[in-house]
Amino acid sequence: MGNRGSWWYRTVRWVVKSTFFGLLGGLKSVGEHNVPMDGGIILAPNHVSHLDPPATACGTRRALTFMAKEELFKPPIFGPLIRSLGAFPVRRGTGDTEAIKTAIELLKQDRAVLVFPEGTRGDGVSMNAVNLGVSMLAKRTGAKVVPVGIVGSHIALGKGKKLRRHRITVAYGEPITYEGTALEGEGDREHRERFAHILAERIQALCAANGLPLKTAGSSTLRAESPTPEIPTATGDREPV
């Protein structure tokens, strides 16, 4: 699958965008020109709904790949479908290094990988604490990171809510790089934490500019770093690296 996706990927994306999101109230894409069409990139949105992965994919011409919990690959129709669209499985709670290696390899192959920095879904009021998984991926691969703000999906299908009609906006910000945010004399841990903080601020700014002023969870947008850093998946689960 090329950077614009196979004919199958483009067809499914068009159907989902025009039919599903059309019936749901429409999907608006803002700043899509900020998504590079070449090179390895990480798309990093806020996470408030199960609609966020398809919404992020439908808002850009760049074909995306993403992690999904392995249980989703077991159903006879849905499993092959998401695999054909670029999903790859991750085992929850087991420190699935193969999934992480796959993500790194995809980025080194100049693919676009969708990662939710918060990991779990939020409530649409406050942004969950950001873990350092994206910092790790950006550092190890040199990939550009595109902050993404998703607005409206928490109303259309919020956590614990039923599906309802509501327009969704996906706003793509200017990409940043791990190397480009380095400060002279800064330690590695401090840099990773600050990169995560910068990313969180940019995601919040995109959301606020499009009508969703997310609060900061607690006193900081950063998670305390554990001995084993974590990386969020596209299914709302945190996975150790």
C-alpha cells in the first residue's frame, strides 16, 4: 500500500466518509495540508471516542496504519477487513514488543502510523495525561509527529454513550520532530517529557481553535515515567514498550 493507499483502502475510506460520517452529520477536515505525503509520520490525536481512528483516517489523503487489540482480528469478517486496511495486532497487557517493532519498522519504511498519546479515551472535558510512547517512537525513528485535534466525536459516540448525529471536525497541526525540539544541555528524560508536553499543548490548541477547550488533567499533561515506557494503541489501551 502506497502513501495514498491501495484502491481498496481509498474505496473503503470514501464509503465510510461519505456514507457513515455523512449520515452521522458530516466530517470536516481542517489543515489537511499539514500532513506530509512522504516520509514516516506519526499522527497523534486526542482520544474521546471509538470514532476517532476512522475519523482521523477519513480526514486525510495519507493512508494510515494503526495498532488494534488482537481480539478484533478474530471475527471472520471484521478481522480480515481491518487487516486489509493497515491494522496490525497488539496483545494487551503483555508488553508486546513485536507490535512496537512493527510500528518502528513501518515508520522506517516511510509509512504513517496512528498513535493516541493519551492511550485511553477521555471524557471530552479534560485531556488525559500523555505518556512518553510517542516521544520514544519519534526519537528512535526520526519521524515527524503531526498533532491532531478531534472535536465532536465525544458527542457523536462518547465514552459510555449511544451513537447520535453530530458533525465531527478533525484538525491537523504543523508537524514537529523530536530532534527539532532539543535544547542544549538537556538530558534525555527531560527532553522526552518536554516533547510530550509540547505535543499535548498543540493538541489542546487545535481542539480549542475548533470549539473544544479541553482542560489539562490534574496539574500536568505528563504521565510519570515508569521503568518500562508505554505506548498507546488505537483501541484505547496502554501497552508497555
